[in-house]
Amino acid sequence: MGNIYAVTNQKGGVGKTTTTVNLAAALADAGKKVLLIDLDPQGNASTGCGIDKDAIDKSSYDVIMTTAKAADAIIRPDDLSFDVMPTNSDLTAAEVQLLEVKLREHRLRLALESTREKYDFILIDCPPSLSMLTLNALVASKGVIIPIQCEYYALEGLSSLLKTIERVKQRANPALEVTGLIRTMFDARNNLAGQVSRQLITHFNKKVFHSIIPRNVRLAEAPSHGIPVISYDRSSRGSIAYMAMASEFMRRESTSTPEKVDT
């Protein structure tokens, strides 16, 4: 049965969607069966996979509101080797509608029960907020991957996210753990980036991935072509970095033992 991972950070612009799309592609390239779930109403992960948001029939909105089965909302985009449950702006309405239903934070978990056995890994691209949608992702997941940019405000909001994860673990999902923090858009020439990177390692130790995602033009260009960077330019630094992250991620998960993260 496939393990589910929420890719989240309440701070926007840290490479969350880029990480979800390209980690999914790299895992699929390694021969794994992967499903990417777009749970961000902006739908950037969907467009980054070449999907026309305005033309989709069923989406993650329909699944989380139980008007469609998960299998009916999953598609295989052309030229990609992993599946996608896309979304669009309709998902914005779910935030309000979920407040009025029973088991609102468990909707996604329940919807995926009949589908997860088909995959090795399921990655959820969360919205950049601690919303009901993010809560659904956390309740459904085994682990949390936190993309973080090594800049002055990098740790801002991280404490709130970790406290939310701990509350979800205590109240709704005892299996939930922080899988790791991945440093994104890293510029080795920037002294501050190096300082923040060292702070992360000091505080989170082995939870910080050894892999580092650099700032890379080809990585930034790939979404406009509707494909992951591994398909756009396999030899680019961004592609190589995500393939390295995927290898490290698979090694970690094959030998994972829970390690508490201080909140």
C-alpha cells in the first residue's frame, strides 16, 4: 500500500509545488508508481504537469467533497510517467463547504483508501497556508516534506507548522512524522544562505535532506512547458538535484525510524 506524503509550508514561494512535481517525476523515473495530488486551489502543480485546469472533468475538489471517486479524478498526462489528480479554482469553495460536514478533516484520507494500494508513493501539493485543505493532507499522510528557502525569514512560520503537525499527530493521525526538510532555491554564493542552512542542520539534524536544490534557470523554465525538469533538461543542475533527493528519500523511507522534531 502506497505511503502518502504532504509537501507543505505555510510560507509561499519556497519551491513547494516545484518540489512536489519534480520529486514525483524523479521517483517515477526510478521505476516507482507515483500519484501526485494537487490540493492547492491555484492549481500550479496541475499546469506544471501539462494539464489544462479549465478543461478537467473531475478534480480533487470533487473527491474531497465526495461527488466523485478518487479513481475517476486521476489522469495520466501525456509524456509523463506518473499519475495526477488535478485541481482548479473550484477547490477554493471547499474551504467553506468542509466546515459544514462531518469528518471534514478526514475526507481525503477516506477517499484515498481504495486507491493508495495502486501506488508506491502519493505526494500531495498543499496550499501555502494552514487551512482545512492542508489539515486534510496531514490527516491522510504518513510523512511531511517541508521545502524551505535559506533566507532571513526561512524559519518564520515553521514553528506554527510543526505545532500543527504535532496536534494532528496527537488528535487524528498518530502515524504522522516529519519526513524531512529540503533546502530549495539555494545559492551557495550567498553567505546568509549558508548561515541559515547551518542553523537548520543544528536544529533539525538528520531531518534535513543532504540533497540541496539550487537556483537553476532550467528548473524555473520547465513549468511554462508543462513538464518536470527531468523531462525538460535531464542534465541540468535542477534535474540532477531532484534525482538525488528522490534517491535519498527512497533510502530514508526504506530504513525509516521515527525521530522527534522539537516544536
